[in-house]
Amino acid sequence: MIDRRRTSVWKTFWDRGGWWRALLLVVAYAVVYQGFGLLSAAVGSDFIAGGDLFAGPGSVFFGLAFPILLGGVVLLAFVWSVGWLGEIFGPQPIRGSWWMWIAVALVVVPIVLRVLGTDWSSYSVGVVLTTLLAGVFIGFAEELLTRGLAVNLLRRGGFGERAVMLLSSLLFAALHSVNVLTGQPLLTVAVTVVYTFGFGVMMYLVLRVSGSIVWPMLLHAATDPTTILATGGVDAHGDTAGSAEMIGFAGTFNFVYIAAALLALILVRGRVERRSA
């Protein structure tokens, strides 16, 4: 009886939704993720001691994939604990307009450019496959947190879809500000935060027009590893032996995302009927 009562209090608290609960969840995840990063560094110290992300599959796994894998497991457990599996992974309660398909194209084109422009021979097969696997973990965890849980909490809080898009994308961008703790230059982190806001809006539009969180997860899962392999690191702009023109052109879409996001703030409409707690 006590366990059921505790579960009811836990579920009721989150069922009420609201922006500050979404913020609380993102902050809690960021803290937990940093802890997983420290754990991964300790467990995989033999693989990542040299500091070269692409030294081998082990380096990629413990330096990139393992912390986000653990984070995704924790998020999935949270979704189960509040009984939102159907809400998060089922059909969206509101569908998008035809123009939102533009967001799909804006995300797919740079992925294709990076795939064509990267010199795949400069990486071992194991490194490529592990990086792609890490991308799957990233797409799953980050979309589950922001386009899944944050969007659901904001809708439950009574926000219209324009505010849901704006606030969930801001939370997604803020999540990447913790990169400063890994030693990245402040300017690089600032640029990343601005870019991820635009990309977050694109993922929200994909969520709306596709009607399922699976598609943002898949597109996100393809975006990060192709970017990492094309640029030589996480949020890096290293030298590449591939086509600099193609990869550079793909990079210009970061600015396109910002412009498209501003336009979406004008065009997005709708509201999901507020669920009772």
C-alpha cells in the first residue's frame, strides 16, 4: 500500500506538467549525465587515456557512447515510472502542416553532404560503426528528453504549441551549455547553443509532421555521428581529408536552421487539450 501511494504521489507530481518541471528534469538529467561521464572515464581509462576520440572503438565507446547510453536507460526508466510510454512513443496528439516537411529536407540534405564528403578511409571500420552506434544513443536519449518528456510536460502545463516548440528547443540548447565543463572554449559552446536551438526547432517540426517521436530520433541519430566523423570530433572543426566544399556547405545549414526557426515561431499554431493530473 505504501509503495502504491508513493508511486501515485510521484506520478501526480509529473502529470501536472509545467515549464519548471521540464526545466527540473533537464537539469537533473544534465547532472546525472555528467556523473555517467566521470564513471565512463574511470571504467574506460585504458581506452581514452590518450585523449584521441578516434584511437579505436573502445575510445569512441567510453568517450562518447557509454555515458549517453546510460542516460537513455535512465530516461526510459523515468518514462515507465510515470506511465507515459504510450504518450511518448504513440501517435502525436496534434499533427503538423504541410510546410513542416521543409524541416525534414533541411536536416536530410546536410547529412547526405557529410556522408559524401567524409573520407571514410581515414577511420577504421570499428571506429565508424561505434560512432554510428553512439549516434543512435544520442538521438534516442536527447529526443526522448526534449521532444518527448519536455514537450509532454509543457503540453500538460497548458502551453500552446508555439510556446512548446520555443521552450523545449531552449531547454535542448541549454542542455548543450554543459559542454563548457568538458573544457571546450566558451565561444565554441556559445555557437553550439545557438545552433542547437535552431536544430531543436527542426526536430520539433519533424515530430509534428511525422506524428511520431521515432523520426526525430532517427534524424538526430544520423546527424551527430556524420558531423563528428566529418569534422573530426564533437563540436569540432578539425581538418578532414574529404571534400571540404561539401562539408563546409553542410555547415551553412546551421545558419539556415536559425532562420527557419524564427520563421516557425511565426507560423506554428495549435494547442493540445490539457490533460488532468
